[in-house]
Amino acid sequence: MRIFLAIAIFVVCSSILFAQQTYKEYVEVKLKPDSNFTITDINSLPLAPGSKAENLGSGYVRVQIPKDSAERFAEQGVSIETIRNLVLIEPAITSEIQSSSAISYLYNDSAQRVYLDQPNWKFSYIDFSGFPYSYTVTGIEVHYQVVINGIVSIALTNQDATTVHHLETDATWSVNKDAYTNTFNGQPVAQAWLLQGWDGFYMYGDSYIDYWWIKVYYDTGTNYCQSASNSLAYEHISNVTVGSIDNSSGSTGYANYTNLSTSMNIGSSYPITIENGNGDQYDQCGIWIDWNHDLDFDDDGEAAYQSALGAGPYTANIVPPTNTIVGQTTMRIRIVYTGNNALTPCDWIDFGETEDYTINVADAPVQKYSGGTGAWDNPYLISTPEDMNAISVDSNDWDKFFEMTNDIDMSIFAPDKYKIIAPTYTKPFTGFFSGNGYAIKNFTYIKNTSNAGLFGFVENGAFITNLQIRDANIDIGSKNNVGALASRVLDANITSCSIYNSSIKGNEYIGGLIADNFGKLEYCSTAQINVSGTRNVGGLVATNQQGIITKCWVDANVAADNYVGGMASDNYNIVSECFSTGKVLGRDGGSWANKCAGGLIGKNSGRVVNCFSHSNVTGDSEVGGLCGSNVVYSSGGIIENCFSTGRVSGSSNVGGLVGLPFSGTSGQTINSFWDKETSYQQGSFGGTDLTTANMKSASTYINAHWDLANVWRICDCTDYPQFVWAPRLLGDVACPDGVDFIDYSHFAKQWMTQTLSFDVERYGGDGIVNFYDFAFFAQTWHGDYEQLYQFASQWLNEGAYMDFAPMNYRDGIVDIYDLEIFAYNWLAKLY
């Protein structure tokens, strides 16, 4: 049973009971009376109600006259100009309605009189459904007479009451008024209009709508065939996304959106998605485009798409054919309930909706992006936010090569307008994207949608590398699966990608960089980010399904009700040579037991090898410094050569290294440790407790047969083990424990040169050119640039490993630029 609910203040049932009123068409004209056609003649015409000749000056008047009269006067040579079109309709009633028990309570014996009482709104209607659906409202003038014997409110609404214009609020005296409104501008003329009333206090007698009419001013729109339907239709077009068009709408039967346009090039492919607002299995969607501009959709190729039966969403690719005429043309989109109607671009349908849009067709493809062809040796160049957003437009590019040429600031886009690249699994990104070490900055995406990120689905050999994301703000509300970089990675490689100073929020499966990982992540990191959701939340990935994560690190604050980890909420495969810092919070899970909070992994059912966590962890149950739980699953449930140092707190099943799982068998923990002093935990369901001193002793790891040559490095009795691969601060050359005086001594030894003529200080010279000489020289220098050059040339020493600058390139010398970097990192620690 198909029911239509008005979303404002009334319910309409069986709109076919409404009688179609006879309307009168008028035009508002500017004309010039003369001796043969006087003002008296004009005023004797059957003018529209409320209209009379108005003097415009220079002999011209403005007046509203019947449309057929205006046409006759023009044929007779009268100087006449149409200002605007209007139609007058008055309410009517038929014996069919009077005999209908469904709405007989609305009327008494008078044709127009509608009694108002509590508790519901009552209405009188005017039916324009026979008017052309291509005509849209530009203004409405309403005259209403209401007899009031109480406290009455009156409003004019469109058919489904989605738009309301209030006329009277708590009126206590009878009214006989005129009002004008443009509230309904842009809506179709062809629908029922309702004058609604409600009497909140009727002790003194009955209040009623006695009589009313409306003048609807309209724009005649296009000359395409009419395409009409019931504006209360169950199924309707709720969103159209193609190119630069992203339009959400309600149910209106027909909507003219030709003011919205997108550009297309002949021969190129453009994905389009149409969402059905409330459909079922018997719906179909069609797209027609007037490629040859002949104002119909009948020619070969103009039926661009017809879906199979189903509720949608409907997806297709539009390709302008080679014989397309360049310029603007109309695209018509229609959803039809096929139980009553065939899918055609024209005529009335009982259930469905039609929308028209504009396409700007270009003769030949323009240069895509900022250059390149998309080939491996000539990649597309991405240098602007428009370039980044444009990748999503043509799905044919999603297997091509891309390369960034500079940092890109995405702040120009509204929070819900960035177009995700490859947003559905049906057409994933399979190409190559290199960030070249540049950053995508200020990426804001706030939209209640699933599978979000810069990319949606990255699969089938795709490669994303060397990309930074900075200052991002992503929030998908109650939806699931989001990562700043991608929603899902499957059989693809992500290397040297990072996110910094950002926030990622959603419901379930929320990851700092990736939501679901089925690929390989290597040398990826997060720093100073906040990641939150209700379930399955991780600082790097939400879940590591069949993927491999290696040589990655996170610095994140991660929070969820259940299943939360500093790096991942769940691991079912391999995590190796990774570490985490920051905070992990397992919040109150409500009806769920709040479980599985781990400094690195929430729940491990795979292999975690050569990893550590400095993260502080707080939760309810199944809480651990490294893993919240470690459960045997297939060949997984193994922790080997790992340690944790963060503070751990919880209510039950808590461990310094590993918490105890509520269900399943605890896995193996091999040659792994936790710091019982810093964790404040004396027990663990796997691993060995050590003091801080023992945790920083090289002998501990030598005895456990850790690889201190190729995997780990340690400053004995100074710091915890670190990775050989892990980045060091420039200047931290003596021991991986930060830049300090020991490193400075190395720098000083390389910076000093042999005894030279500029060894001028320290009581006549001390055998080296150093800061003392530089200070003496600076005090006496009076601008001889040649002398300064000679001094500098003696100070520099070529080919030394303290040569850091310029960053990532070096210049073959140790000089003041290297000193600047060294000083910047002075006494700092990486993690």
C-alpha cells in the first residue's frame, strides 16, 4: 500500500479525490492606449481580480488582462508587451467529493466554505495539476476571506506541505485580505495548493474559510515535452551527483534544475549517481540527454541510461558521442514506479519524479589537471585543490599515474563538497599516486556518509606513496568506515604516507589513515591526531584484515567504546617493526562489555612481531599495554619480541603487556616484556615483567636473542630499544637517545679545520678556526666581503657526515646551515 505523508501539518490521502479546477490564464502587460483603444476600453475588459490600469508614464499603462485578449490585441496592431504570465484559480467542489466519506468532513453545503476546529488543521485546496510541469513559480498572490469566531491561524502551503507561508497567526477578527509571497519560487506550478486553517478556541461558534483564490505568476521554462507526476510520490529523486553537480532534493513531481550545470568533453566518460528517496524493487531510473539540441529526447543515443529494476542507488557513465553539438543542452533524469507506468522521458506518471539539468559540452578534451597524460613516464600533475577534486570526475583515470607538484590547500571546499576518489567498491582506484613528499592541507570532510577519505576504495595493485596529510578534519557522523587516506585498501601498497595534527571521527571502523587494510602499509605514520568512534577504532587503521603493516608508527589519541588500539583495533594478519605513542581510551560501552583496549592493538588474532608501545591505555576489560587481548585464531594469536612501557588501567582482565580475552584461547607471547614500574601493573596474560633499569639494559635483549644488529638498536642503560629503521633526529649521531653534548662534540670535531691565517683569537691563536675566532673577527669586521669570504672558506670542511643541510639533499660541506639544523634539534627526542 503506497501512503504519502505530508511532512508539515497535515496528511493527504487519495489525492485523486481532488477535483481539478478550471483555471483562467492572464498576462500582465504594458500597453499604450490611443484614441481607438482607451483607458475606458481597458477597464471594461474582464481584468484579473484586484487589477486595474496603472499609469507607468510616457503614455503607457500596466494591467492584467486575459491571455487570449492580449493575443487578439497584438494581432490588431496594439502596442503591447508582456511583462509576466499568471494563472488565476478558485477552489471548486464536485458531487464526487461531497459524496466521499473520506473528506466530507471538510465541507458543508457551501462549495467553498471549510469549517475549522480542533484538533486538526483543515484545508481548502486549488488543483493546478493539469498545468504544464515545465512551468515554475515566480510569485503567488493570495486573496482569502476567513470568518473567525475563535483564535485562528491560516497558512498557504504547497501540495505536500514541505513549504509553508504563514498568513495569520492567532487571529481573533474575521479577515478579508490579499497577500503576496515568493516563498514558493522555483517550484512547479502544476500541483495542488492548500489554504490551511486551525481554530484553537471555538467556543463562540464555528470559524471557517469562506472563499479564496490565488494568482500564480510563472516562468514558462523550456520547450521540452512535459514530464509530470504526483508530487507526493513514494519514490523520488533525492540526490544527483555528476561532475560539479551534487544536488539533494525532496519530492516535487517535477523540478527544473537547469540552473545547475556541469561540463563534459566529447568522448570522455563521466560517472553519475542517482539516489532514490524512498523506492522499492519495481522502480527504474532513466537518463536522457538532448545531444543535438532539437528540444526532444527521441534521437539515437539520447537515451543515455536505463537501469534494471531496483530501488537504487543507480550508477552509470555518461559519454558525449562524437556527433554531439557543442554548447549547453538539457539532461533529464526520471525515476518511475513500473507497476503503473513505463519508463519514458515524457508525459504523466502516477508514481515517480523528473528533474532537468544543464550540460555544457566542449568540442575536445581540455588539458586535464595541471599537465601530463596519465602514463607512467608522463603522469598527470596535481598542483591545485581543483586538480585533486577533479580526479573523482572521470573513473577512466582511476588506473592512471598521478604526481603532486606542490603542497595543496583543500580549504576552498565546503565541508561536504569534496568528491571522494573511487567512492564505491564497484570501481576502485587501481592507479599510482605519488605525493612527492608534499602535503594535502586543511582537508575538511563533514558529511553523514560511509566509506570516506581522500580515496574510497584502493585496490588491485594500486600504489600510493610519499604523501602527507596535514590539519585534516573528517567527521562522518553516524556512518562507518573512514580513514583520512582511504576507506579500504585491498591488494595495494601504501608507503611513506603520513597524517599530522588532524581529527577523524565516525561510528564504526574508524582509522587514522585507513579504515580496512587488506594490503601492505610500510613506513607510514600518524602524529598528533585524534581518532574516535564507537567501535573498531585505530590510530593508523581500524582493522588489519589480511594486510601487512610494517615499519609504521603512530602518535595518536584514540577513543572508542569497544575494540580500540593505538595502531589498530583488530589484527588478523601481520604487524611487524611498528610502535605507538599517545593515549588509548576504551570508553563505557553501554550494553556492550567495554573490551579490547591495547596500546598497539586492541584484539590480536594474528602475529605481532618486533613491536613496542609507549601508549597509556585506559579501559574496562581486556586491557593491555601492547594488546588488549591475544586470541588464537587460525595460525595467529602470536606476540614475539615485543615490549610496552605505557601506564595501563582497567577494571578486569588487565595486563601490563596483554589483557585476558573473555572468549577464546589465549595465544602465545614469546620473548616479550613490559615495564612494571611505568605501567603500574604487576601482572600480564603473557610476557615478562621487568624494572625500568632492566628494560633499558642491552643484556636483557641479548639474552632473549633479539636482533640488535638488523632490527633493533639500544643505548645501553640510557633508553628503551628502538628500531634500526626508525628516523633519527638530524644530529643524533652518537647514540639514538636525542641530540646532546656527545653529539655536539662530534659536530665540533668535524667543524674545526687546520691552523690557518684566520686563527686570530685565544691569546694569539690556539691552532684552530672556531667560534672564538668568529667572535673576534665579527667585532673587528668593517664590511670587507673578500675577507669574510676567505674566513668562510677556511672554516668549511668538506665531506663530513655532520653535513645535514639543505634538508634531504646536502651540499658537501659542514657549515652554518648544518649548525642551524643541529641547534633546532638540540636536546630533543623523537619518541
